[in-house]
Amino acid sequence: MLTFQKSCIIGIASLFLMVLTLPVMAQGGGNSSPYDPTDFRPLGRFTINANELVYSPDGYHIIGLQEVLQEPAAEDETAEGTSDETDSTDQEPVYVRMLTMWDIRGGKTLWSVQLPDRDWERIEFSPDGTTIMVQTTLPYPNEEEVRLTFYDAATGEIISQTGNIDIINAPIIPGDLPQGLYAESHYTADGEHVVISYYRRTEAPQCGIWEVALANLLWEKDTLCGSVNADGLYMLVPEPHANTYSAYRQLAAYDMLTGELVSVSEDEVAEYSWLDTTHVLIHRPYGDPPIVWDILSNTRAVLELPSPMGMFWPDVLQGQLLYDNGSTMFVWEMRTGKLLREVNITGQPVIQPDRVLFLQTDDNWYELEPEDRNEAFVATDFETAEVVWKARWQHDYLEVSPDGLIAAAFDGVLRTVDIFDLTTGKQLGSIPTLSDYYYLTPEWDWLVQPSYDVFVVWGPPSQVGLFEDVPSIKTVADTELRYEPIAGYSSARTLPAGQYLWAVGRTGNSAWIHVEDARGSRYWVEADTIELLVPIEEIPSDE
């Protein structure tokens, strides 16, 4: 099956609900990006020695925690003018924790600030990438004191700070026993508030809503926090059902700014998910059909499913809810639950400016003969149910741009990122990869390949000047990577044409070049199979 960045809701026999959200991919080919990803080349590499790396929503920045050795203080002068006899070399090394921001467009450090001497819990970017939340606690036995600190993502300056939040007002357990404290905080979708749930093993959970700009506590309730809608105005909280004998909960909707109750569902809830800012899809137990609940009018629409097995698509058509049972697409009006139509189509939707396509592959495509894979990838128009194009498929997943016009897929055999035009199904080009993991920035103007602490950045050749450690060699033919500069010596592997390497040395006659790949592994290559991107004089000679 294809894997998309679109949100989907899957219903199974037990009416379990699962929401799948992959990272938003880039707009390419005819969209806002000024670059063609098929022209990308490795621009440079850089190293990040840090832990707990977090990527910004725009993909351009990385933040992480660094342990930095603190320089010893200068020796104190005594009253007689002689230095203190204590040898600084006998002092225990002291490390401080730094919060550091990097820009992938060159690998430069933008800023670095020292964190307080507290236990780190988590880091999170706001959805718009303008602020950063750092959650810390005091060391044991005072770890119930949580602090939220909000930083300006552009400068590293502190915007606001909650101070120590004694999140459970209870005495320390006698005997210094572990508290079993848990606290989890998240930004709301608008980035203006933070929702934090906290509890101990032996005490009731609590939910707190904090304002980011001033670090003000808006309200608290004795419950775990629930899901907040996209505009950050309402929060769903599962609460004990009015029927005290029920093993399931009911949903309560609260105003995010005031904490006032908006409405309460009357149904037992197995799973739930926001469909838009005011409608909620509730899956009920015991085989009861799911419902769409409007939290403002407190009305409910029952969806009579044709089968319990299928997948919901809530964000394809505005005001409508699609349900795919594997052979037919059912379309309901979200507000009333009225079945509008049935379409003989299946697959996964791609929303384009002038149409909706459903993409489908044979689940067993990898068992097909190579010639049969040429039509294993099928796109069908949702309105007409007509096949728009068929294409070859040999990938495990597909990442689609927000405009639905272009996509990227990783080929595990050839180790390339293949770029597709989703209006025609044709492959536009490929980007050779250095590792199995990569990510494209949302504007699809940079491709980043992390490998341990080394980051290789691909992009338009015009941007190579941003980097310091740039590739100096390009292969122009199949190139043997050898462990010694000897023809016929055993080779490590063969690189195809179009690969980039870094030159670190050469033989005296320049017939062999000592190279380094993106991960730092070194080999020898014959000079007649490569193109030098720097003057030969800039490569140090080994003789």
C-alpha cells in the first residue's frame, strides 16, 4: 500500500480508530518552489554533535542539546599577590548543557544558550516555528516542580517562563521513594497555548492550559488533557460516562480560553478524532455505527456503514466525509450524515487544483514480473471514475506535495529518491541517496540526508556557496572504490556516474585520488573516472 502525508481514519471490526499523519511535503513542479529537485546535487556537509535533535516545521532549522566542557575559572590572587595553590588540573571537569540552533542551509550555528542546571524533559517547536518550548524539572526528590521556558526561535532569547510549577500539591512520599511523576506538554495548533497533562501513579491526573506569550496559567482541571482542534479554540476531554456502569467514557468539549464547558456527548466513546474545527468523528463500542458530533449545536449524525472494515477520509471534500470499504467510495454530508453518493473507486486520494485523484497499487506488486509492474500504479479521477494514467511502481511509499502535482518515492534497490509528475504519472528524475533516511523541506528546495552526526544537504547548484565543506569530486563513469591505490586491488564497492565525493589527498603523479564519502569512509579512485570540481593543486599530495 502507498503511504501518504494526508490524514486518514481507519475503521476495523472493533471500531478502532487510527489517524496517520506524515510530514507535509513540498510543492514542486509548477508551484511556489523556484527550484527543480531533479537538478539537485550535494552542496555540502556539516556535523552536529548534539542529542535530542528536533527539526523546525519549515525544515530549515535543527535544535539540539549539547554537553559543553566549562572552562575552569581563572586562578584567584591572594592578598600577597600569589596565586592560589590549588592546581586547576585536579578539578573535576564540569559540563554545561547548551541549547543550540543550526541552519541546514550552510550548517551554520545560529545561536547557543546555556540551560539551567535542571533535568531536561523535552523540546518542541511551535507549529509556526517562531517559538521553542523547553520543559525541565528539578532533580529528585523535587522533580514535581516543572518549568516551561519559551525561547524566541530567531534569537534564542527567553520570551517567557513559568517558574517552578508544583504540579501536584502533595508532600514527598516518606522514605524518599520515587514519585512516579509524569508531565507531558504540547503546543496547540495555533502556537499560542500549551496543553500540559501531569499525574502521579497514586493521584488523579490534572490538565493545565498555559499562555505562551506571558506564561500565564489560564485554567486547570482534574482530568487528563484531550485533543485540541486546529484553530486552538476547543479541547475534547474524555470523562467518565454518565452511566456509571459503562467501561467507556464520554466526550466533553471545553473552551480553551476560559475552561468553560461547551457541550457533552451522550455516547460511549471507543475512539475519536476531529474532522474539522467543530465536528468530531466518534467510534462507538459494541458494533454501534459511528457518529459525527457537532460540538457547538450538540447534534449527532449516525453513519450507517456498509461494512465495518474500511477507511475514512475527512479532508478530501469540504463538508463531506469519504469512506472507502475497499471497492466503493461512500460520500456523506458531514453535518447531517446523509449519504450523498457512491463511487466505484478505491485507493488513496490526492487533491489537485482542478480534481481529486485516487492512487492505487497492487498490494502484491513486488511479486509481479518486471514487465507487469509497468501498470501497477494507477490514478483514477474521482468525479468520472476514469483511469487517468498507469505507471510503473517499485517503491514502498510515496510522499505527495500539498498541491498534489508532484511526489517523491524512495527506491530501495537503486537507492534513489525518484520524483514523479502526478498529472501524467511520468518520472521526472532521480536523486542518488547516501542513506536510507532523508527528508525534503516543505518548499521542496532542500533535501537533507542525516547519517549519525553528519548531515549532507542537497539543493540547487546555485546555493553551493553557503557551505564550507563542499564536494570536490564527481564521478563521470562507474568508479571502483579501492582500499589501496593499486589497479586490480580489491574494491569496496562501485559508484555509478553522477556521485559526489570529497578529496583528501592524491598520489604524486595524481593518477589516484584519495577520497572520503559523506560518512567519512576513505577510499582510492582512479583519476580518469572522476571530474575534479576544484583545482588539482588544492588537493594535498601524499608524496
